[in-house]
Amino acid sequence: MTVNLKTTYLGLELDTPLVASASPLGRTIEGLHRLANAGASAVVLPSLFEEQIEYDSYQVHETLELGAESFPEHATGFLPEFEAYNTGPEHYIDLVARAREELAIPVIASLNGATTGGWVEYARRLEAAGASALELNVYFIATDVEDTSTAVEQRYLDLVAAVRETIDIPLAVKVGPYFSAMANMARRLTEAGADGLVLFNRFYQPDIHLEDLEVVPNVQLSTPMELRLPLRWIAILKGRVNASLAATTGVHSGEDVLKLLLAGADVTMMCSALLRHGPEWIRTVEEAVREWLESHEYQSVEQMKGSMSQASVPDPAAFERSNYMESLITYSTPNV
Ligand SMILES: Cc1cc2nc3c(=O)[nH]c(=O)nc-3n(C[C@H](O)[C@H](O)[C@H](O)COP(=O)(O)O)c2cc1C
């Protein structure tokens, strides 16, 4: 018996639930081919950032009128670092077009921003370049003590609505978990126009270097333990929001993928695992998923999807507060 690994995400028919998450592995056409050949059922391109787009249009303007050095961020070296990540809006659009032309799998472009503004127009250009769908990564750290949660949430919703208005292709929205009412926020994001939710964005935490006494940006690859957060929320949201659900953060193995599918994910995305083991790791994960399904007599991914969501399990409280209390009470103290 061969199991059917097909799944549907954002209305796209995918051969497996294994999607390559936005990462530097997808920043060249060669990298994208490697991900596709390794078995990625779709690829999310690394993000084009709001700041890059704004910088690019400012730079064109400055070159014509003033001189690019006067852009304030330029002197700090903050923006030019992007050049090491991807090579700017025009190249990004070319990459989308080329990837779409050459790859047999869907190509999901990614925009990363925090405010509504002219840069949102790029969504249209990515659509015109042939993107199969768009992933909007809303990355915003609310550090202003005057900024209320209502205002912050509205900001997300306005941005999603602005992008939605701009394009006709499916729109996924990638957010972090730090909302006080995550379930309600998830629903409102879909009402604002998200066809899918990508849960969860990982906020990179700066560190302090004790010898240099400097704050250092510190990108650490994830660990499988981090999977628990998306696992819980996907289980809770399955069937409660009208959107596809993608899991990101902590997906490293076939077991991780299986758990997320049982919770209700339509796709699972990998970044850290592929950076650690190389794109070919996707095939290893696919084999593990296939073997488990076969040995547990499932015929398809569709058949198992969501069968352990909160709405489907006999004990829905397992995802809630009572489970927290129970796990504390039943914790057995190690001999210390
Ligand atoms: C080096 C690096 C670059 C990343 N670049 C992007 C990006 O451009 N856009 C984005 O939405 N996420 C980006 N991510 C986040 C990943 O797509 C992913 O959501 C996150 O790493 C959690 O998944 P993981 O546990 O599989 O790593 C990046 C992550 C890493 C480690």
C-alpha cells in the first residue's frame, strides 16, 4: 500500500506537507532547485523587507537629487547588511519570476514588514512576477509604553487588509505567539484577509556580550522542544478559524511533522533543520512520515490531519489550564 501524502495549503495542491520555510537556502535559484530536488513540496522565499523597499526607492530618489549617503540609516550600516541576505527588490522580483518558470512546485514569495505604506505595492509586483502565493511576515516589537494592545493588533489587521486589497493570489500571514488573546487574533487576521496562518514567527533575541559589553544580535537555530508552542495553538485553532494552518518553529523530524499533522497543520515548514543538515534532510523526514503512516495503517495525510486537534480529542482540557495544573502536580522530583 502506498500512502498518499498530498495536502492542500492556501488552495494549492501539494505533494507532501513538507515546505521549505523562508531561509537563506532559498536566496538563489540554485538553492531553490536544491530544495525542490530534495523534496520540498513548496518553497517560501526569504523575505523582502519593508526597509529594503523603502531604502531602495529612497536611494533612487537620492541618486537623482541628493546623494545616497544622506539616508540616515545608511551611515549606521544597518541597511547595507541586507545586501548579504538578498540583493534588493528588483533582484528579488527576478528570482520569483525565474523560480516560477523553472520549478515544478509552488513558489511563495515573502514580504516582511510592520507598517502600512507604499512598500505594500510590492505585493502586486510579486504577484505579477508569478508568485503562487504571498507570505506576509509581520514582525513588530511593541516597545513603546504608550502603545496599547488594541493599537498594536489594529496595526497587524490594517497591514493584512492593505496587502489583501493589493493582490488576488492566496495570502498567508506569519505572526508571533505574543498576543493576549491569540485565538481571537487568529480569527481577526483571517477576517482581515489571511487565507492561511503561519504559526509561529520566531523573534530573535539579542544577547549581551560580557567582555565587549555590547548588545549582539544572536540568531540561534531552533530545537525540537520549541515545537510545543505551534503544536498547541494549531490544535486549538483547527476548525475554529477559516484558514489553512502552517507550522513553523521546531520542526526537525518526521515525528515532529506527524504530531503537527495530527494537531491539524496543513503543512509543516522547516528552516533550522535544513540549515543544520542540508536540504536533502527533507527526504529523510518524508521517509519517516511515510513509514509511520504505513505502519499505523493510515492511507493518507488527509485522513490523519486534525484527528488530535482540541475539537477532536476526548479530553479538550489537555490543551488548557487544567493540564498545566495536572502536569505540575504529577511532576516527580528528580533526586537532587
Ligand atoms: C538564518 C535565518 C533566516 C531567516 N529568514 C527569514 C525570512 O527572511 N523571512 C521569514 O519570514 N522568516 C525567516 N526565518 C525564520 C524561518 O523561516 C522560520 O520561521 C524559523 O526559523 C522557525 O523555524 P525553524 O525552527 O524550522 O527554524 C529565518 C530563520 C533563520 C534561522
